[in-house]
Amino acid sequence: MIRVRRLEKHYTPGVPVLRDIDFSIEAGEVFGIVGHSGAGKSTLLRCLNGLETYQGGSIEVMGRQVKDIDGAELKALRRDMGMIFQHFSLMSRKNVFENVAFPLQIWRWPVDRVRARVMELLELVGLTEKKDARVQDLSGGQKQRVGIARALALNPKVLLCDEATSALDPDTTLTILDLLRDINRRLGITMVVVTHQMEVVRRLCGRVLMLNQGRNVALGDVEELFLAPPRGLENFLEQEFTVIPGGTNIRLAFPRDISRQAVITTMARELGVSFSIVGGRLDRYRDDVLGFLIINVAEAELEAVLGYLEKNKLYWKVLS
């Protein structure tokens, strides 16, 4: 559905914002684009629908080369690509119904069809009773639901989400992510999600592209990248554990097929070793739960422990 090849983007000649970017997105996929502020995430997203031009490479969206189209054809492409914004971008002088109806009116839908479509969308996002409410009276989560309904108004094939949950509190973020997942499942719509929040990636995305200073430093399935993160992604992930001095701290990750097995207990029993558990957690990745653990091993037992982990093909990394 979307093919990006050797993409180059400059604002100033000789100073690239995006360099040699390559990836593909299949129909119905939820694809994440992550990176620190200034990495080029939002610029890349806007290149996909022609809001930004680019100087090299190619972007093909639904069979159309974005660089080669303009006028009515570009307008049609943007109609097929709805967009959700970080700060909602709603019109304060219009109520909820009018905000959702606006793109339909621009495309001159008949009044009766507009009303039917808007009410269908408000039911989808759980805001039917708020149709006459003023935008300023809504909570942040409700505003983003209006933004989602508006983005879906013209039945787009692709939904672009630019930091859609960054302005929301953690609990509201989870409800919006669950809504987006439900929309993806029910409508089969392709989603491209720009974010710096790892929770968004874990709960929503199937694959992820990691950008750093405009370059692609990681690309792959979310579960695989989190279990064994490459250097670029590893440095980006938040460090949620405090390691302890002395001995060697080892980070373990358990994929879905062994997350329910007593791996650590079995290792201690088979090797006859003792170690300290520094910390652990379970993370939800879409429909799966993966386990993470940090253990501290005495130097005298380190070789045996690492040999066991390697033999049993577990994901591990020495932290200190």
C-alpha cells in the first residue's frame, strides 16, 4: 500500500532532514514511526500525503507516486488519507457534530448523507450524546475522539496519527489506543502512527521504524525489536530498572512461547546457582504479554549462567 525508497528531504540545501529512508507498509497494518524530538518523524509522515515535498527517492501510496501528482489528484490522495493531530486541531466555533461534518461538507455531500455519516461516526467513537456539545466543554480524550471521527469521515484507506496521544494523560491514552485498535480491526484501515511513547508502540503497532537524526536505525516487528533491541532502539527505550552494584546484572526477555514457563527456577535448579532478582515486569504487546527480568549474578557463576541462557536461546543482555 505504501512504498518508500531512498527518501531524501532537505529544508536547507546540503542539510538533510531525512536520509536514505526505506520501508513498506501493507494494507491493514498498524505501522509505528518512533524517535526523539527532531528525528524527522512528523516530516516523514507529511511527506506521505504530500503536505511536505521531498528532494530525492520515491514515495508510492496506493499506486500513486506522490511527487508526480498535484491538483485534483493530490486532493483525492489526501481524501484517502485521514489525519489525527496531537493537539486535536478542532474548530472552536463549531460544535461536535459540525466538526465531524466539515470535511463532508467540503466535498459537497448531501445533507441527509452528512447527518447519517456523522451520527455513525459519533457512535463508533462513543460520543453520540455529545453531538451538540461545544468543543471547549470536552475533555482531552473526548476532543481526540472527535478528531478521530473527523479523520474517518471520508472513508479513508489510510489513517495518519501524528503524536495522537501525547497531550493526554496515561489512562486516557490507553482508552484512545484501544479505540484505534478496534477501528483497525473493524474497518481494516491502515494506520501510520508517529510517536515517542513506547506504550503506544507496544499496545498498537505491529511493526516499527526507528529514526535518529533523519536516518533509519531500526526496522522490524515490535516484539522482536523489544526482546532484542538494536543499539538505536535500545538507547531510546526508557530504563525502568535500577541495577545494583557488584556482580553482573543481566536483562532477560521472555517471548510469548516461554513467558509462562518457570525458566529462572529451572536454571537455578539445574546449575545449582543462586542469584538476586533486581526487578521485573510484564508488558502488553497488542494481544500478547511479554516478560522482562533483571537478575544479578556472582562473577563465579556468570559463565555457567550465560552458557545456559545461550543454550536455551533466551534473549539476554549483560548490563554491567
